[in-house]
Amino acid sequence: MKSSDKPTVLPQHIAIIMDGNRRWAKKRFMPTALGHAAGAKRVKEIVKACTELGIPYLSVFAFSTENWKRPADEVTGLMGLFMTYLQNEIDNMNANGVRLKIVGDIRRFDDKLQSLIASAQSETANNTKITLTVAANYGGRWDMLQAAQAWQQANPGQDLRQLSEEALAPYLSNAFAPEVDLLIRTGGESRISNFMLWQSAYAELFFTNDLWPEFGQARLEEAIAWFGQRDRRFGSSAPL
């Protein structure tokens, strides 16, 4: 894409619910694991596209708190894929200016995975082109609950009635990023499934039937162009 072709109105933060890996594999008579592997490859391509477009923040929903209910072999495969991604992609992230952040309750992961997460975040901490946030063992309700608990721990003795939106925001798991401007869900479903509920309060919601491994740069640019046409008032009477 030429710079002159870039959309004139860009969201600063895109969040994506990556739905459809299993259905993509099933349609091709492939094991579920290959669908998830294809989905991981697509993440890399979309990060590259966002970087070229000038999107500074991208968040993806990799593993929800509800995904533990899936078959044990699928969960094990997802954990292995996550570890492989963290081990193999750091050099590429550093070469392309990608800062990696992992949000979610990682305490349930095994020690090796927790160590890889800490290392990957540390090694990419100084990159500035784009911040890629991967939500793993994450839920929007969990995020708000842990933020309230963290606020109370930092403010012992204060009544909860003193807690304001502005006071709570710094304790959310991705307080380092602006609120979500554009939330994309692939796979044909029209719900946000407990993903960044607080952060997406004023997000524009773009739903597509593309299964995640099919979601490419052309559809991303379509979503961004659609976003640019939205009248974003944030509750006021006049467009901003």
C-alpha cells in the first residue's frame, strides 16, 4: 500500500476477537490444532499491516477465561502454540518495532510459560512502532474486578464510594493503552464475549463473516475505512 492510499481517519487502538480457527480447520478436514496455527500466522500478518498503516495499538483476544472449558488436548495445544510464538517471534518483533504486552490472569499458566511471557515483554519493552497486546486467560469482568481490588489495596481504609472512573482506570490491565476505537470480530458472530468491556465502551463494532485465518489486510482496511465514516459523538450532540 502506498502512503497516499492510507485512510485519512485512523483508529488509534484496534481490538480483535479472533473467532473461527476451529471452523476454518473443520471446513478443510484438518485437525483443530492446524486451525489455531493458521490463526497465529494471521496475527503476524495483521500486526505487519497495522504497522504499515500507522495504527499504534493492536489488541487481540487469544484465550479467554472461558476457554479452559474446551477439550484438554485443545487447551494443551493452545498453550504449546503460545509458547512457540513467544520463543520464535521476539527477534521479528524487535526488527519491526513491536512492543509486546500480555494481559490477563497469567497465574494459571505453568511456570515456563509465565517466564517466557515476562522475558518477551522485557525484550520488546523499548519498541515504539506498535504495541501488540495479547489477552490470555482474560475476561472483561475479571479485569474490572481485579482493578477494583488493586485500587482498594493501594488505598487502604478508603471507602469504595470514593472510587471514581478516573481513579479505577489506571488499575485496568491495559492502562498503558488508549481506549479501544475499533473492535473487530471475525467468524460471523455479533457479540463481544467479555472482551475489554470497559475499554470498548465507545468503540465502533465491526463484524465480519470471515473466519480468522481468512481475515486479511483488505478486510482490515475495509473495517478502518468504515470506521472513518462513523459519526463519533461520545454522548455529545455534535460530531467530533
